[in-house]
Amino acid sequence: SRIIDKTIEIIEDRNLDHLYVIFHPKWAFKENDWRDRFLRDKLDKESVPYLWAKDIVEEDMKKTGKDLDEYFLANGGHPNEYQVELIAQKMKEHILK
């Protein structure tokens, strides 16, 4: 929490435009644990702009019917190019608002 607080303080002191992007490992899609609740509550409380990868992927899954595996690299559970493109599109939309 102190790292987040300090980061927010520095960004606000310098009056910088910013956007946090929260990526999730594949296992995190199968359960909601304290880390999700803690981080989202913290960012909301501080009115920090952010993108939540889990929301973006789940929204896309509903639209496309894709399986969760189609958003991650086969080895290691890191986001694949498709997921990164989805996030990049959302970042672009945020910036152009």
C-alpha cells in the first residue's frame, strides 16, 4: 500500500497524466482473492484512473465466445499478443477521451 501511495503522491505532485494498467495471471481469472479486492478498492478510493485486464478479457470473451486460453501464452500464463492488443486499444480510447 505504501508503494501505491508514494507513486500516486509523486504523480500528483508532478501533475502528470497517468493510467494504471492492472494485468492478471491466468489463475486469477478462476478466483477473486484479497489482492483483487484490495487493489481495486485502493485505486477507486484514490480516484486513480486504471484499466483492469480481467474486466477487459471477460468482456471480450462474452462478445467473441473465446476460451480463456486464447488470451494467454501457452507456457507460463502471461498475456499473449491478442490480450495485449485488447488492452492497448482500451489505453488508446482512454487517452483520446
